[in-house]
Amino acid sequence: MLSRRGAREFNKGRKVSLSVTNEKKRVCMLAAVFWPIYPGYGGRHAYVLAENMARAGYGVDVVAAFPIDLRRRWNFFRQRPISRERDRGIRIFRVFTLLPTGPGLLRKFLFYLSFMFTSLWVIPFIRRTDYVLGLHPPPVFLVFPGWVFSRLMGGRYIIRITDLWPDVVFEFKLARRAPLRQGVMLLTKMTYGLADHIMAFTPQIRDRMLERGIPAHKLSVVEMAVDTETFRPADVSPEERRALGLGAAEGKFIVLYSGAFALTYDFDLLLQAAKKLEGENIAFVFLGDGDAKSHILETIKRLELENVIMAQPVSKPEKVAKYINAADVCVMPLKPEMLTSTLTRPSKVFEFWACGKPVVSCTKGEMETLTQESGAGLVVAPGDVEGFARAVRRLSGNLEEVREMGRRGRAFVEARFSLDSLRASLEGAFEKMNP
């Protein structure tokens, strides 16, 4: 039930004209994590996608949970059954969920499961939609609400695949017993089968899905895009650096990891390399939050590292951009055993390049290819601590090479991963469903 105030907000909102300037289609996005985001829970690409579509003239509705902030766990009790917001032409409906109050896969699972059902509360308040786009959580948790939304409103149900299922579940050993594995495979098959269209995050993910029998007409590639206005090269003054908590790194070559402290990333490699580079004019900065944070803190203490700074988590993209611009080089270290990670492209890398920072990429596959193609960084074999330390040492001693790589990175994302390219990809996917 809505409160009186909430009902007035809804009634007021429904009187606002929702006409689209050029009578284009309406899109309803299911994105449990939406702006503002908390590091470690993703969501930034959903906001960029929604804002971009609104600018293109689409009517955009977003169904989301209330914001996550593990530093303010009492936010769980501040939720209402449902609320409405409006931001830059986007209507945002937030619903009650079992918000995670700490790290852990079980908390995330309960969060996803609750959103799967409470998202349906919004149906009476959305007049119609032409496309239902499932973004977050993973598509197996959206198959039920996505299908219900699309069938009740007469729209097409689209899912976006950023991680290949069920492979990622098996790699994390979340389904060890044969019956459970079979259940996950059946659920995944049903998820792909009920979708009217599938947007693959990379060409490699599309190719894998083709190999598994998904029809070509049902697949499109919609790649990552980055807001090159928010993430752009900028100077950071000494005063700003101190305000960011980087005073101890003043005058040093800064190596930055920014993003989710997820289990897919090899933080042991970074910390072991930091140990090897002790005594040199190099500082490592970790910005983010997530399931691996406690392990990172324990390792820093065990190795007695004094050249590592743990920055406070931030959610505003402008603040993230400041940290990136304060760094000299950024890193993207994937674990060697995570085979599915070779198929995807972490969004953080495009933000690094947009800010004109080279990337030391510890990976195989997709990101290895992009790093080499762009000429905007160095590639190190996953798990190679010695190779990573050599790469950082080489860049710290050649600042002109660092600047040139940064310029190439900026040019690369402007040419291939801008918001305009994202809009064109989306238009192509929609046209494929409506030949």
C-alpha cells in the first residue's frame, strides 16, 4: 500500500505528459541496482543506458530497489513498499527488497530473490511499454518478472548478457551436486528461451550462445559505452589529492584499482607486487568495496604493506573520475582460473581509458585483445606477479610512454565506445525485432 504522500506523488506524476518528442517507443528497464550505486554492486551502466535512451527520445521507466549503502545499514528500515522519482526524463519506481546489509553471496541471493517478486508491484503504475529490458540482477532472476511485465503490457522481453550462464555459476562452485547443476542448466535454458531477444555484451559471448543453439536472429551485440564527458582527463591539485585521502602518495607514481572488490579479481597479485615494489617511489591505491574487502585488508596487514592506500568507497561518478585522474596508471587483474572473464569487458577499463590513463591488464581473451588493439596499456599473463611488477616499474620510469598510452586510450573510447555508438547498437537491436 502507498502512503498518502506517496499516493499524491503518483497522482501528480501521472498528470505529467509522458509523450515522446518523436513518438518513439517506451522502454521499461528492470535494474535492481540503479543510481545511486554502491561500489561492488554494479549499476552504473544501467543508469548510463537509461539516460542515453531518454536523450534519444524514448520514454524510459526503471524498476529498481532502494539504494544500497553498506556504510548506512539502517537504510534497510527506511524503505517503503514503493516510491516514485523522476530524473533527467526517466521515471524511476523503487520497491522494497531484502537490501544487503553486508558482503556475502547469501545476502546478494536474498536481495535478487526478493526483487524478483516485489518488482511486480509496479505493474499498475506503468501504462504500457514496448520493450522490457532486463539488466540486473542476472537474467535467471528476471525471467519471471520480465516475462510477466512483457505479457501484461504487450511488449517484447529483452535480456542483456554480461556474464555467460551457467558457466559463471559453475566456476564459482555454487552448484557442485549433479541435481543442482542440472537445475541451473534447465533454468538458464528456460531464461534464454522465454526472452524475445538477447543482447550480448561482447561478440565472444554472442558466438558462445550461437554454439549453444540460440538462433542468430534472436541475438545482437550491444557493447559497453562510457560517458566521456564525466570521465575525461583533468588535473587534480595537491589539495584535492589530500581531500581524497592520497596525501601519503604525494609525489609518488600511483597505481590504481577502482571498482568492485569481486571474487573474480586477483587482489593477491596486486598486493604481492606491491610487496616487491616496496622501497620504490610507487604507491598502490584500492578504491571500492565488495566481498573480497576483508581478504584485502588481512593481506595488507599480514604482508605489512606501507605502500598501499585503502580509499573510502565513493558512488558519484565525478568522484570516481577524480581518483582515476589522480592516478598514473590503472590495473585490471583477473584471476587466471576464471575462464568466463575472458569473454567480457569490465566497465572500469573504459572509464580508465576515457580519463586518459593506461591500463596494465592481467587477462587473456577479450580484454587482452582490446588492450593490444588500442595500444593503451600493457598485457601481463594472469597470475604473473613478476611480470606485473616489471610492467609497473617500466611505466613508472617512462612517463612519456604513460602519457602517450593515455592519449591512445582516450581516442579509442571516443571512436568506439561513446554513448552515440551505444545508441546505434540499441537501435539496431530493436530494428532486428521489428524488421
